[in-house]
Amino acid sequence: MNIVVCVKQVPDSTEVKINPETGHLIRAGVPSIINPYDHFALQSALELKKKHNFRVTVVSMGPPQAKSVVQMGMALGADEGILLSDMAFAGSDTWSTSYALAKAVKKIGKTDMIFCGMQAIDGDTAQTGPGVAQQLGMPQVTFCEHVDVDGRRIIARKLIDGGHEIVEARPPVLLTMIMHKDYVPRYPSFLAVNASLKKPFHTWSASDIGAEAQFLGLKGSPTQVDKIYPPPQREKAAMFSGSGQEGMAKILQIMKSEHFLDE
Amino acid sequence: MASMDTISRNLMLDSLREYAKRRIPFDLIRELDEKNEFPTEILKEMYDRDTLGVHLLMIPEEYGGVSGGTFDIYRICEALARIDLGIATGVFATFLGTDPLNVGGTEEQKEKWLKRIASENLLVAYGATEPDAGSDLVNLRTRAEHVVKNGKIAGYRITGNKQWISNGGVADMHTILALAPGGPSWFIVEKHMEGFSANKHEDKHGIRLSNTAGLSLDNVYVPAENLIGMEEGKGLLQAQAVFGYTRVMVAAFGLGAGAEAMEHAIRYSQQRIQGGGPLSEKQGYTHKLIVPNYVRLEGARSYIEYTALRLDSGEHGLQTEGAIAKYGASEWGNKAADDAIQALGGYGYTKDFPVEKIKRDIKITCIYEGTSEVLEMTIYRGRWQEHLKSRGRYYLDMADRLDEVHAKEPKAGAHAAALGLRALAAVLEECRVQKLTRHQHVTFTLGRLICAAETAAVFSTAAAAQKYSETVRFDREGWQAMARVFAREAALKTALEGLALVLGSADAAVNLSDAVNMEAIQAEQKGMIADMDLVAQKLKQTFKAK
Amino acid sequence: MIEVSNKCIGCNKCVPVCPFTAINMVDKKAVMNEACTLCGVCVQICPVQAITITREEASARDLSGYRGVWVYVELSETGDKAHPKKTKQVTFELLSAGRRLADELGEDLCAVLLTDKNHNYEKELGAYGADKVYMVEHDELFEYNTDIFSTVIVSLVTRHKPSIMLYGATIQGRDLAPRVASTLYVGLTADCTALAIKDGLLLQSRPAFGGNIMADILAPRSRPQMSTVRPNVMKMNEPVLGRSALVVREAAKLDKSLRRVKVLERKISHDQGGVKIENAGIIVSGGRGMKTREKFKQLEELSKLLGGVVGASRAAVDLGFKEKAHQVGQSGTTVSPKLYLSFGISGAVQHIVGMKASDVIVAVNKDASAPIFNVAKYGIVGDVHEIVPKLIEALKKAK
């Protein structure tokens, strides 16, 4: 089978800074990482590759430096890497991003499984994976913890609200991955990084994948950002004093007003 | 070797950091530090080619390595130092021990030994230092005698003692410097050879996770093919050839450990409330304990990168540059770590927070691979020659180039750096005229002044450049403010201390005060506080409280 | 729009590949029915390039006919004859928020209900504000399935043209909504925490970058404007008993073959016991000020009453009041519960770094200058040994 893994380079959210005056993100000096859910998706795909000798292609969309996450995928074992990079993609929302990724998958050729992270930690939308599936007319299984392949049967363990399901699908199918609790992310050895430079890597533009400009970027994105601002600052503590009965009553009142207790 | 592309280098750095995050938590480091214990298992894992393979950086691709260049090795050494300087030293010792082979080994020797180091994950030690021969290798006592069979030299018998050898007690193979009949030469000695033994592991002030031991060689027989380069008497040259390079590595240690301590302090200062506000908002705290230290470390970084890039472009030697890089980074790193303890107050003095250990560890960077004093002498010697050779133009020409930089980009402190260089030229010339370098104190002090003035020049040039290095974590506004702060401080110190130095050793120095242009240097101090405020602000943004 | 040109040779290749059985052969020519989602599989497979999909240029769309605020009704995962599926609380939260929006726009609020069997759901939906319920009752809707549910929603939206549609940002909502948005080429904003009307448009506010920033999002050129909305954020209105919604029954042709992903097994875990401290919603934490191990135990009782987990400062752990696994802070665990109740913790830096991301911090300490009050939302200066027992007593009484 042929597997495509979609990965995204994101700023390390633990290091993100905000300009307090403008509310804009300060990207300078913030390290970029592979989106952790995509990392898990990649590892899940590579485990299947190991077991069944599947072919794995890593795709990302982003500026030229996003090559990093593609190369990392190859260093961890993927066979081929593709970066969609073009000014025309800039400002794409989840709809336009799914459109471009779907076009790229079509260009890659016959694809039996697509792995995505459940969401990216910079946007937290969880919309791109299902969007790609829809554009390609594939079924989707979202929020998976584990995926197994048995012949033409694809068996996934997925989360649902309040529990989980074991589901079965046939290729082609798109899966979005959450991280299961015992997961240990792997990173490539120095040798593997060096060797990844010799694997096939392509940078594709919008015209390379036959994506139409009217569906890309700010112009093609149905949603637009109206305003970005820092979350409301925590105000100074509201202070009360009072021991015993008084203090207890105050705490109960606070918990009610904050909806932790019924009125 | 040229360095690799940025993306590959950063992937390796990420792998190293993630490994450390998972396998070397601070609690473990603390425990090993307490027990004075070398983490054999961790080092073996870090050398494991499927896990990390850090040692492969030093080994060319054709022998199974990844052909790292100086810039790559600087970045990895900095990252290692941020994890633990003891572990970093364990890796560094292998780098260093591999060096004589890289530099002087024959093709067959490289084929055999470099391949083995790469594939068998061998820990290597570099055996040069002896009880009576430290930075000064002239008093080498260890001897290698010929063993002749059938009229041919079949091998050598080595006898002697080595001291303070990093990895000494744990290495699988050693490169040992010994005096052969033809002169000092490097030999490959394996740990299982008869007559070879390691002494007990030293109880050190810091880098307690690194193994340091003396070595005893009692009539150890090594075959002739273990003589590196297959020619006697090349040992000192082979050792000298890599000083520029190895000192960049130790410079990266000083930088990494010092910056790590500072970043702890910066994050801490945003949470610690004193007198109604966080410490990070108080000039009495930031402008004393944080800003000057961080600025100096950024200066050291730019000088390290300047040297590394020159080495990567194929220049050889660069002994003076290597000395400046290491001297600046280790001395400033040491000071930064000390101030980081102060910045954390009582917490800093406990073993609960890592700065106390960093302070103990980082001291070694002022000692090994050439003590700070040896480096002061090396820097002075190298540049004094340039001063004489150019008839006093060396620093004046450099200052002229800084003026050009300033004309294009006036915000990078290049003007202050140029003033500092001209003051330095004036001081050197006065020392020549009055023959003051007969005082050793004068020469060593000049070494120190040269380091700061040249670093200012390199820092300002880098801060004026269109494109910044991948390592700069600040925006243009912030980094240029740092360069200005550095250049002003360096210029003022060069002029003040240079003047004091001459006045203290000569009968008179009539025109020197004018020659160092004290007035202009003082005028250049304008805006210093505002710049420090800005730097404090940028540091807080970049290293926000976790 | 999907079109089949007269290049079509009637080869029949597209019919079996259509995931939505939306293609019929009529007079040796492919004809798409209403199940078509414009997914494009047939375009790829067609050997003579007879099928084309043209998307309307966004700016050229006519948005005037779109009216009404829709809420997707989410039912619980399991049910049986005796215990029918229940409407999830997030639905009522969405109806409450949607009511405000609909009133401001002067439009109807409609609930969209897909089920195999109606159990008078319209009563509750009406009580929480729905004017209408678009109801599709069909055997194939017995459980949630992406393909089937998205097909039905797409056809309803196409038919009735709402201007706004809201889903819960639950696993189901976040599976369904992007599929619908992608099909219709409309804007969708994920995980909203506030909704408002700005110049007639839906203004959607949401946190991004792990809560480091907030963004306001608009979708001005497409309809419906769709959002998934985070549960437990929108305030629920009081239900108006007896206010019922008008039921509009909608038909759907649903074929078994639409179900491309099959459920083999389902487990719903009601067990909330053994929650780990890093995932806890409520943490009751104590420090040195609890004085003894015995007194610290009161916090366990308190925490049980609140459905929380016990945390401890390093001092408390060092003094043996609590196991290390419960330690919050630099050398312990970093937590971000909805409620962090701290008792007798002064707030050393190493503790604060581990808990300051909590939504609401209530701190009790007898020292008014304790640093914990710098990060708390509410500070109570008082004696924990008097307050804690009284609090336990009061909560027990309330149960």
C-alpha cells in the first residue's frame, strides 16, 4: 500500500510570545517544531511500513524552511518527501489548505491511506484532515489512537465522546491521529539525518499540483481573521479576609459564581 | 570540513535535545553530580549510531561518520553544555582524542581506526597532559622506545604517566603523546594492552559527570602501525594544528553553560516579586546581573561563529582567533554563571536549581584546553606580531573597516567599536615605544583588552549585516542594542585600562590620553541606559517565565 | 456545480466509484442526483474528461437568500429501547447562544436532528429556544457515521439555506462540521468560545496557540457561516417549559453503501475514578500550612466532595503529608485545571510555575503577603484549619 503522511511545522507553543502593545505574535526566536500530533501520525505510518513494507511519502505545506519537517520524516524512515511551497498558498485557511493538500495527493498518485495529526497546536482546528478526505472523496476516521492493517482491512481504535470505538475501513481512507498515552516520540539519529539528504525530495508550487489561484491564499479562504489580541489579563486577586464560617461562605460563593457548584 | 546545511544541523540538534529531555532529567544529573559518577550507559547511548551517534560528527562520511564542520560542532557543543558540562566533556574528549588521527593519520590508519570508532561507538581519550607538562608540552616525560625485530622497527614500548585525562578511566582507546627517539609523537593505545592502567577517578569541583583519571603506562607494547602518521616527531605540530578548532569547542561550552545559567535567571526574575514588582522590572537587578552578562555572551557567540565560519571555509590554524573565542566565552560565561547564582538569591545557592552546578562546572572552561592566562599570552603574542608587522596599522585598518560598517548601518555600535580599536592601537604603540612589554602583566592584560575590542568589532559587524545567523534569537532592534552595549563597554574599558596600564608601568604617557580619544569614547556612552532597558525587555520576551 | 458534457460515452466507470451513490446512468449518460457532494472522485476516474466541477467564485456568490440560525443536535452515543439516547448538554448551550444570535438578526432558530427514532426531542429543543426542528428520521441514522450524517446535513443546508450553523466542538462535531464545510466551500471556525453579530456577520472568537492569543474570525463571503463551539463555555438559558418547536420532517434517501466505515465495537466508559493530576478538572492542593499529615487528609475528603484530585506543594511532600505523585510544581507536575483550590501554600516560585495556568485559582493563606495571591483570582486571608472543616461540613449538607 501507499501511505501519505501530512505534517505541519508549527511554532513551539510553549515559547510563543505576544507583543503586548499590538497583540501580534512575535515569531522571531521562537523555535519551530513538527506538530506533535503529526509526529505521532508519522510514527504510526512508519510502523506500518516496517511491518508490511508499505511506501510512505511525507507532505507538508509551508515556507521553504518547512522542509525541515519533511526531511525529519525521511530521516525517520519515509521514502520520499514533498514540500508545497508557493506564495500563492500564504494565508490559506483550513479549506484552502485541504484543497492544496488534496491536489498534492492526486499528483502523488495512487494512495491507500493518508495519515494526519488530529490537529495542529498553533491553530487547534482539527479541520484540515477531514477537509482533505472530503476533497478526495475518501472516508475518514478521526481521533485515532492506533491503526492496524490486515490485508485490505484497516482497523482503527478511535475516540468518541465518552469512550472509544474499534472501526473498520477499506482503502483508500484518511485517518487523523491523537496521541495515545504510552507514545514516545522518536527522533532521528545523526546518521539518519545525513542519509535523508539522499532521498528524493521535491518542492511543488501551486501550478505543479494544478491548484487554481482562486481557491488559495487569503482570496480563496472562506474565513478571514478580523482581529488577533492577547487573552484578557488575569486581574489582581480579589482579596477577602475571614476565618471559619466567613471564609467558608466566601469560598462557596466563589465556587457558585464560577459555576463549580450549583446555585 | 565544511559545515552541513542549516536544516540537517538543526534536526541533529533537536534529536540531541529531545534525547536529553527524555533520558537526562535534572534529577538524574543532580544525583550523579552528588555521587561523582560517570553515566557510562548514557554516553554509550549517545554514541549509539541508531539512537544519536554524536561522535560521528567528527568522522568523515567515508569512514562512516557524518562529516560535521566547525560550525556544526560548535552548535552541538553548545547544546551539550546546556545539558551538562560533564557529559559534554565526555563527548568532547572523544572529539579531541580522534583529532590526531584526523589531522595526522595515514589513509590506512584512518580507514582502520576512524571506522572502528564510528561503528563500535568507541569512547576515546586524549592523553597529552602530564604532571609536569600541561599547556607547555616541552617537558614531556613519557617515552616511547623502539622495539627492533629483524633490523626493523616492529613497535614501541611506552612508559610514563598522564594526568587529568578526560575519559581516562572509561575510554576504549587512547591517543597518547610520547617522546619517541625522533621527537614527540602520537600513539594509539587500547585499554586492554598489557602494562596500561587508569588511576582512580578524580574528585573534582565541577563536571563531576565526566570521568577524569591519570594513566599509567608501564612498558606498554604498541605495534609500529599505531604510530600516528607513521613518522616520529610530528606530535607537537599535530597537536597545534587543531588548537583553533578545539578551542572553538570549549568556547561553545562556556557560551552554552553561561547562557543556560542566564536564561534560568531571566525566567526566574519574572516570577520573583520583590518590593511590589517582579525583579525583571528592576534596573538594579537587570542592569547589574543580567544585561551585561547576556550581552557579553552574545558577543562571544558572534566571535565563535566568525572563527568557525573561517575554519569551515578552509583557513588553517587561526590559533589567535581560537584563543580569543575561548578566552572570551569561558571568562564571560564563568562570570555570568556566578551572577546567575546571585540573581536567584538563596534559591541559587541551593542544589534545587541548576545554576549552582553550572557555576561549578563552567570553571573548567577557564582551565582546560589552555588556561585563561595561557590564552592571554597567546592572544597578546599573536596580535603583537601583527602590530609590529603592520607598523601599528593592524587595528587602525580594522577601525577603518568598522567606520565603513557604521556608514551603512549606524545602529550596530560599529562607531564605538572603531573607537575602541583605535584606542587599542594607541595603547599598543605606546607600549612599543616605551618598551613596556617587558612586564609580563602588561602583556597578559593586553591579551584581555584585545579580546574585548576585537569581539566588539566582530559583534557590531554581525549586527549590521543584512542577514543574521540562524542562532540569533532576537529581532534586529534587540540584537543591535546588544551590540551597542557591548561596543561601548569594550571601548571604555580599552581606553581606561589601557591608559592605566601604561601609566602604571611607564614614567609618563603625555599624549596617550588624547591618543585613546577618551572624550569621544565618553560621549559615545550616551544612550547606554536606554539600550540596557531595551535589552532587558527583549530578554524577558525571549525567555519568558515557564 | 457538477456538469457532465456530451463527451460522456456512458462507460459506467464512474457509477461504482461514487462514494455517495449519487450517479445514475440515464440514456447512456451519467446524471448526478442530490446525494452528490462534489467530492470529485468521478472527475478523476472519467477516461474522457466529461465531468467538470466548477466552484462559484467566492465573491460572486449570491448570499441574499440565506436566513436562519441552525444548531446541530448531538445525541448521546448509546441508547436502547428502555433508555433512549439523550440530547447532549452542548446542544442546549448552542441553542441558548443561537437564540441570542437569531433574535439579534431577527431570524428563526432551528435545531437539526438526525435520528432513527424520535423521542419527543422537539420538546426539550423548543424549551431551550428552538423555533423549528428539521427532523430526519431514518433507520440508517441509528448511530453517528461521517458519510451518512454529512450527506444529510449537506442536502438540508442546500435545500433550506441557513445563514449560520453551529456544532458542538465535540469529537462528533469536529468530525462532521469540516466535512460539511469542505463540501459546501464555506467558512468554518473551530472551537469558538464566544459568538456575536458584527455588521450582520457572525463574529467568532477563539483561542489559538495553546491559549496564548485570541482571534476573531469572520466568513463574509459564504453561507452558512459555520462554527464548532467549545462545550461548557456558553451559558445555558433557563428552559421554558411547554414551549415547543415546530417539527419539519425531511426525507432522505440513504443507502447502506454510504456507510464506508463500520463500527466493530464500542465502549463507553462512565468511570471517572483514578483521574491523574495532570488531567484533573479540579485540584485541591495543600502545603506546609496544613501542619500535619492527619490534617492534610481533610483535603482528600474535600476533594472527593468536589470531584477533584489532591495536589501538594513540595514542602508538603517533603514533610510526608502526601506522595510525590501529587506534587505540583517545577520538580513535580505542571497542571492547568479549571479550578485550583490552594490551602496553606505560600507560593514559592517552584510551585507557582506548575499551577499558574489554572483557569480559576482560589488561595487560602493566613499571610496576606503570600506570593500565591499574586497568581490567584480570589484570595482569602484566613486560617485553613478553621475553614476546611467548615467547608467539608457545608458541602456534605448540600449533597
